Amino acid sequence: QVQLVESGGGLVQPGGSLRLSCAASGFTFSSYALSWYRQAPGKERELVASTTRFSSSTNNADSMKGRFTISRDNAKNTVYLQMNNLKPDDTAVYYCNAHWRIWDYWGQGTQVTVSS
């Protein structure tokens, strides 16, 4: 059974940091490209960052460059999102995604709230 389980979300003050984790099981993790997406209330889901199976990472939005870093540990079947200097606009549900060819898997999401 395929599972992607996110953790690490919560309430943080502006300027703070969080590290999200996504533990995977049920598929060949190392073969998949991995991504983090987020969805804020009333907005469409947007790509935050991606990493290929070869750990070539990218950040999608200019607003996140230099603040968010994606990484993966194939030995632990886990993908991470380090988020620094968080802003209220970063408040959203964060989802991890695994993709390879026709296979596409999603986690259930973890809430991140940035507020003073």
C-alpha cells in the first residue's frame, strides 16, 4: 500500500523556521521525482519545490527562493522541506508528491500557519 505521510507542520511566528518531513512507503522511492506543493485558503495548489531522482532540486516561485530548500534521503525514504524566514503568506497546507511516469502519489497534507 502506497503511503506518503507528512509531518512537521504547526504554528510559527514570522521569521521563524520549520522543517517538514514526508515519509514514503509502498513504492520504489529512489525512482521517483519528489515535490512539495502548498494550498492556501481560496487559492490553487502551487508548486513549492521539486527534486529529481538524482537530487537536482529546484524552487518554483521567486517568493520562496533562498528561503525554502528541498532535500531527500533515499535510505530513509523521506523527503524534507526546510523553510526559513517564514512569512504570513506562507500559511497553507503543504503536500508532498511523488511522481514517476504514469504514477503520481500524494500525501494528506500538513498545516503550516505563520502568525504572531
